Amino acid sequence: DAGVIQSPRHEVTEMGQEVTLRCKPISGHDYLFWYRQTMMRGLELLIYFNNNVPIDDSGMPEDRFSAKMPNASFSTLKIQPSEPRDSAVYFCASREGREQFFGPGTRLTVL
Amino acid sequence: TQLLEQSPQFLSIQEGENLTVYCNSSSVFSSLQWYRQEPGEGPVLLVTVVTGGEVKKLKRLTFQFGDARKDSSLHITAAQPGDTGLYLCAGARDSNYQLIWGAGTKLIIKP
């Protein structure tokens, strides 16, 4: 298995632009998590899905953030409009039992 | 509010020395995990401890879960440069295994 796949690996955009981050979880894993990591705030859970259904989005910072999981093999995290304070590394993870498997992350820079 | 406090936040030592990293909380966890994250990658699970007082060893790494299941420690014997990374603890508070993350300990082992 290739593990959790995220794209793009790096994204540089200008303030006000729409950003879409993509994730393909490990096949068979029924939980999917989106995290954001910064030096100041560490690793923060944004939202997680169980069997493609959003369970808890209380970590989503603002209405500018939205996430979807149209099927078991694909999820997106969208930021519209993006702001400089959204600059961070965004991780997707899927879970088997107690173990979370993380993707390599997307480093987002908003200028 | 940081429910899981990790200490120290940063540690830089020479190869061959021993070290201990701590993860403390006032809350009880059903299980606790330790992850290691290397630059440019996502966190990778090292160990899960479930029973109060449990000790697990992974080569030169020894993990202990406190008797009351509120705290944990990671001890590294004869640290090697390959141990360099960000060490994150994460606690689960219910049978759904949703994790609460510590802020991490950045460890640098100098040759």
C-alpha cells in the first residue's frame, strides 16, 4: 500500500485565492482526519470523518474552511478565501484500530 | 487549554547520552500513544500503552504509562543522531480513540 497520499506537497498562493488540498486515505480505513500544524499551535485537529460522514468539525477555524469526503477514497479541504494566517502544514490521516497513519502533508504558504 | 503537557519542549544532547521526555495531564486517558515526526514528514506511531503502569520497550526506547493513566514518559538510552525528531504524545479519552495531542518535544542528537 502506498500509504496516505496528499497533494499538492507545496502550495504558494496569494491572499484571497481559493486553495484545495486533496487526500487519498489508505484503503479500508474508515476514519479520516484533517490536521493543521504550526510552530505556535502545534498539531490541531480540524475535522474528522467516519465512513465518509463528517463527525466533528469543531476544530475548523472559520467558515472559510470546508471539507468534503465524497467517497471512501478521497477527501478535500478547501479554504476560500485564503489568508496569510492560514499558512501551515496540513496533514491528512486515516486510522486502523488505534493507529493513525499520516500523509506527508501539504505545506501551504499564503502571501 | 493544553490538556497534555509535554516537557521539555526542546532538548539538544550529545550522542550516547540518556534522556527522558514527559507527557502529563490532569485527565485520565484510556490509552496513550507516542509518535515521532521527522522534518517534511507526518508523525509515525511508535507505541500505544493501555494499562496503568505498563512499560513497553522498542530497542533503546522505553515507554511507561503512569499508574493512574494520566501521564507517560519516554526514555531513550544511548541516544543516536537517528533519534532526532519531534516526539508527540497523544491521549485517547474514550473508546472511540479520538486523540488529544501534546505540543511535542523537539529532540536533537548531536554526533
